[in-house]
Amino acid sequence: MAESLGGRAAFQVLVLLYRQTEGGLLYALFRRSDGAYWQGVAGGGEAGETPLQAARRESAEEAGLAGDFEFIELDARATISVLHVTGEFTWGPDVLVIPEFTFGVRVDNPELDLSGEHTEYSWFAIDAAMEAVQWDSNRTALWELDHRLRRGGPVQPS
């Protein structure tokens, strides 16, 4: 993994918030204010952070999740062009892609606190969520989380 530079670590996190309702599982997606597309909570790590620490911080910043939430580390991984992340070669000319680590987190309250990074959020059933997101990495992580939750299999908290 590339080293951090200027306080920013060379990795991204994606966090999928979900809740169980009488009608089934719902997933929170957020509409980006700078691109008008839907995604999970996403952001970069800071120098010295682990991916889990970054996931917790980004979830607090972007969705208002403060407190002791159990995060599920997913197997889904992606690599993302640094130009899609920072718009420049932040970590030098040889670092072209960085890893994206994915997590799920259960929330019971459907009300979230948005940051300025998003114009709105909404709760989606899995099929609508898969259709709404722009990035394949979001679709893959949504599929994995939904599959794990529905089959009642291991969803090990991080």
C-alpha cells in the first residue's frame, strides 16, 4: 500500500448502512453534492488510520453515526483510480490506483445527519440500491452484504 502523503492515506473506504424493517432490509444511499450520483458513505483514510478507523470516522462525519456501532468488514475490495479520488496524482506519479475497503453497519434509527458532501439520502431495497449506485464497487459490496445478511451467515464485527 502506498504511504500517506500530506495527511491523507492511500486508501478509500466504503460503508454501507443498513436497517431491518418489517418490509425487509433497507440500505442507505447518499447523493453526492459534487456529482449528483448515489453511493454509500465513502472517503479517504487519514495518515495513521486503519481502514476500520477511517470507516468509523467517515460514518460519523457523513451520516452522524456517533457511538458504538458494530462494523462488518466485507470481503469486497476494489481499486480506484487516484484521479477519481483526489483529481490528481496525490501520492506521486507511480501511484495510479488505491484500494477501497468495504464495511457494513447496522443502524436502527432511519434518521441520519448529512454532511455538506451530500444533498440527500434515502433508504433503498436491495434491487433499487443496486440500480441507483454509480460505481461497480458499490454494487459488489451491496450484493455481498445483502447476501450475508439474508443467509444468516457469518457477519463478523470488526
